[in-house]
Amino acid sequence: MPYSEGFRYCLTCIDRFTRWPEVIPLEDQEAATVARAFYTYWIARFGTPLRITTDQGRQFESCLFKQLNNLTGTNHLRTTAYHPSANGMVERSHRQLKAAIKCHQNNRWTETFPTVFLGILAAWRDDLKSTSAELVYGEPLGLPGEFLTSKDNAAKFDDAAEFNKDLRHHIQQIRPVNGTRHGERKNFVFKDLATTEYVFIRHDGPKNGIQMPYDGPYRVISRNKKTIVIDIKKKKVRVTIDRLKPAYIIVDDHSKEDSSREIQTSTPNTITKEDQRTCSGRRVRFPDRLQVGYA
């Protein structure tokens, strides 16, 4: 993001149940800054999460962030490298957020962000049949245009106790809804990955002009339906199968070839006179260098 009021980065969080997003502007990506922002704007407001899924960024792999997870009792899950679809709900929210900010045509995105965030919270979600704000607060948000009109159900919840009772009743009936993946394409996966002992891994990092498209081969340690654990420089690395392709290692047969050559050279020359005549009766003589192994 361009600099705006001293901020350049954003920490994006989203709840998988209600799809409630939080976008926190940051001045830098240091581990202390990220951990403080996550505790202040998420844990202090919504409580400690049971699980948190992040990428393998340095700020999330730091000792400080690990201590924060241990303190709050949060199970930290990590996505595989160069595989953003593993945390696709956050990635899709990034596209929605960037598209909304670009509509304002203003580099000072920190000024337009509150209005954009209000629109995201009040947006209807087909998979939830509701808005994120309605699942959290129990009723839709009051948008600026609705302040000019009266609500029909405003008098229904004048009593706070009655509102709390109805809210608890509706919340207990809510069940989690799985995230949808509209138009998702299936990646091609080699069938031999289920049995191969060595694999190549696609190089998705920075490339120069002569960079090979695949690195390896690497030895396979274990595998499951979605990922494979491989040995890279004596370290166990888990990689998604759509970044791998099988490596067919040729067995070293030099010793077998040498032994077969010794057997062939030790075989005596048993060529008879009948073998040195052609079908027409002509006598043929081969050079000695061609008679080795000819039997």
C-alpha cells in the first residue's frame, strides 16, 4: 500500500464463522507491531480464538508471536509456502478491500477506509444468507441513508431484556456455514505422486533469466491427500501437491555393465568355419576388433 498518514501495511483478520473482517493499519511489519495490533484490535475486543491460521511470514514465526499464542491458548496453524488458496477466505477479502479503495481514486486510503469498511460489514453474503454485522450484533447496521426513515421494528426491542432473550434464542439456532469457492479450478496433479520416492518442487520465488522452473529432486518422507513432506537440506518441509511433480531416478547400473563386459571379454572365440560363410557360399572374415563378444 502507498504511504498514508505514516501507515503502509495492514494486518488483515477474518472470523471464519461470521466472516467479520478486521483490517488494522500498521507502520511496519515488525513482530512486536503485529503482535500488539492483533492483541489490541482482536483479542481484547472479541476474546481469544481457538485457532489461528497464518502464512509463514517472519512476524508470525517469531518467538514473540509464539509466546502470545501460548499465553492465550491459541492453536497456531500455518499454510504451506506459495499457496495462498490455503487461506482463501482472507485472500478473497483482500480483493474486495482493494477494489473498494480503488473506487475512491485517492492515495490517502486511511481516510476512505472507514467508509469502505462500513460497506463491507453491511454487504449481503449469499453463503450466510445474512451480513457479517447482523451475525455479530443480532441486527443489521444502520446505514446513513436509513437514518432518514423510521424502522418498523424499532419499537419491538425497546426492552433490553426482551432483545437479549430473542438474540440468545436466534444465536443458538445458528450453525456454521462452510466457505464457498465460486469458480474454483482444479489443479492438475500427477498420479505418480502417490507412489514416487523423489519429487521436484516448482520454484515460485524470485527468478532470474536462467532460473530452472523446478528445484530438486528431493526425497519424500511422508505424504497425505493434500501435502507431501520432503527432505530439503536435512529439514522436513511440507509442500502442497500442486507444486510438485514426480522425479524418475535412474538406477546406477555401472557395476552391472562392468561385470557383463568382463563376462563377454572372457568368452572364447568359438566362431566356426560354417559361421564365416554367407548364404551364397562366400567366405567372410571379420576384423579381430569386431570379434570380441561375438558368439
